Amino acid sequence: MTKTFADIQALVKKHNIKMFDFKEIDLDGRWHHLSVPVERFTPELLEKGIGFDGSSYGFLTVEKSDMVFIPDLSSAFVDPVIETPTISMIGDIYRIDETYTRFEGDPRYVAEKAERFLKDAKISDNCLFGPEFEFYVLDNVEYRNEMNHIEVHLDSAQAGWNSIDSPYDDLYRNKGFKVMGHKGYHADQPQDVSYELRNQMVRTLEDNGVPVKYHHSENGGPGQVEIELNFSTLREMADRTQKLKYFVKNIAVKNGKTVTFMPKPFYGEAGNGMHVHLQMFNGGKPVFYDKKGYSNLSPTALYAISGILEHAAALTAFTCPSTNSYKRLVPGYEAPVTICFATANRSAVIRIPGYAIQPEDKRFEFRPADATSNPYLCYSAIVMAAVDGIQKKSDPTKLGFGPYDKNMYYLTEEEKKVVKGLPKSLEEAADALEKDHGFLLNGGVFSQGLIDDQLKKIRKDAEEVSIVPHPLEFKKYYDL
């Protein structure tokens, strides 16, 4: 991995680099960037950094908004999506006092602190994340939000509605190979229209330090797909998450397509999740495995599951931080709505994969998360909830979290009184975080300021969406 200024200079010479591009993350999880010519990339720049307005990233107030980012040399890569030969790297954010100090609300710094907290607690010296990224590959998206015109139109070449008078080129027009709703899971060619595009995405990821486990067509008929990454450490996986979204979006555009990670772009169709698999090792040994335990899980694994489930409602403020997230978290679409755990059960908040039977493979999966989250904050929050459960030795069964090896979408009225559900809206998620965030403050991993900024942001989003008339309301109420 590139670590020194000399290493970077060698890359400059090898690839005839002309520009440097620095990427910084905002509270939402979007990358911003600033570029300098290769001639301006000096040791002094790495020492002094580059100033920017932190309030525009969602951090701090306007009155205290001047901040600095310093590029992390270890994150450097020759950018494959920029035409001009360019090295891109991620910047770490600093506050300006008498000296530069790491900004406690920098999401990347939060991830570093979460990893350090886990090691200091002597629970795990190697905590690994394995996310699954679901997204739709589309051919067109149009939306308008005006006083007198509210509209969204999505289109996909492979969708069943394009079986007649398809607007797309002769390769897909009226050949009969369409994917009907909910029928896309592992669809093969010629129905799988985006296969070669995904190959290009995956090769780009592999060539740029993001190992891919596999990719395939997903359940949603109008172009839903999935790319699953190999396991990696918390901050590194968050970096890889950002790179994946960056490569996938730009490669799609270069090929005349568009992609969306929105949790629920289509009414009545499968939503996009970002299921997060979690493993822990200590001294090279798997922490989560016990041959005698439920589903071969160790007591530590069950404590971790209990901690996550105890704080599940509050976690959604970071793992499912959009109003659209709660249109996905509804019964019937393989999205979890019930706060419980079980083996091979996709209706549970935590699923233990039934196929992961070897000690080194033993893990569990947190299913509510989606890719509207800031990955550094999402993964860190999950770890902090798990550590809280481990340190308290919380028993998930005694607390009523299961295991429930049944379809949790169809509970009796008595069972519904016992088993709690996830928040049904972003407002409920914000309320849950406001009441329950002490576990995030442990070890100074999250700051109260960052939690306040997140609450302010998601409450504002919820209010903005809530006051916009919905097209369905016209059908239901216009003639009353």
C-alpha cells in the first residue's frame, strides 16, 4: 500500500500523472473533491493541508466552519474514471485551533476510533465487515418537484413493461427476453442486460484494491443487481464502500446507464439493502464460533447480537438515515421489520447464514442497513452496539429477541405484543437515537456534536419530505 511521498512520486512518473484529486466525505456520505495540478503536490501541502468550509459538509456551525483536510497517502489510487491521468486520495479532516487536531466528527476518524476502542476492550484485534450492495441499473430517470408538477419516471431496458414498443436500441428491442417483477434473482443472459457492465465494474474494483466476492442479478425485475465484497476491517471497508459507489456510478454513466442505491426506487418491487456481515477474530482465532452454541455461535457472538438488537431502533438513524429507507423496511420484500435473530431467516433484523459452518466463517448479518448511510458511521455504530452487548453480557433470548426460526412477517397478535419492530419512519428513528445514544459515546468514539448534527440533518429531511403532497393523495382525496 502506498505510504510515502516518494511512493507517490514513483506513481506520478509511471503513469504520467497530471492532476491530484482529493476526496472528502460529508455527513450524508457523499464525496466532495478538490483538485490540484501535479506541480502543486508538495511535502508542504501534506503538512499544511487545504482549507475548506466544514459547514457546507454538514459539520459544525457557519461561525466555526473553517477546517483543513490533509490527504492520506495510503488511500492513493490512479483514478480509472478520470480522463486526465489523475491520482485520487482521501483526505482526513482537521480542526484549526492553535495547532491542527483531528476533527472528532470526521466520519473517517470515528471509524478509526471505533476500531481502537474494540481492540482496547480486548474483544477483537481484527473485526471484519462484509457488505452486500444492491442497486438498480437503469436507462433513464426523470423527476420534478415543482409547485404544480410532481413526477418521477424510471425506465429499464430489461423491465417487463418494455416488452412492447421498447425505446431502446435493437439489441434489446422486442426480443421477448424481459424480466418480470420479482423475477430477477440470478437471471441469466439474455435477460441479464447489465452483465457485461457489471463485469467492467468488478474488474475496476479489483484493479483498484477492492476485492469482490461475486456479483449477480438480484430479485427486482427492472434491473436490480448485487455486488458483494470480500471481508475487510472497519475503516478500510468504509473506504472501499465509497470507492465502490464512485466507480459503479461513473462507469454506468460512461456506458449510457444510470444506477441508484436508493432503498426503494420502485413501488411494489424489491428494495435495495446493504446487508452487513460481521466477523471478529482475536489472536487469529474466531471469536464468534462455538460448536455447542445456537447455530454454532459463541456466547460472545450472542452478546454482540443482543447489543445490536437492544439498540436497533437507535442504530437506524445511522444505518437507514433517509425517509426512503422506511419505504423499504416493510413486510413482504425480504427486508427485516422485526427486532430479533434467527438462522437463515431473511425476515429477522439479524440473520445467521446457515451456509457459514466453518469456525473461520462464522458470522452474523445485520439486514436493515442501506447505502444511503455514511459507511464510516454505519459500520462504527454497529460495532459500538455489539461491544455494548458484549461488555454487559446481554442474553438475547432472555431479552425476548429469539431465536425465532419462523417467518416474522406473519406473527400472531400475541407475538406482536412481545416482539418489537424497527422504526416505521425517519422521525421515529431520530426519536430513538435521541433517547438512546450513550453506547455510541463510549470511549469518545462518537461525539455528542456529531450525534446532534445527525439528528438535525435527518429531522430536517423528514420535515421537508412530509410537507410535499404525494401523488397517491390525489387519487385518494381529490374528489372529496
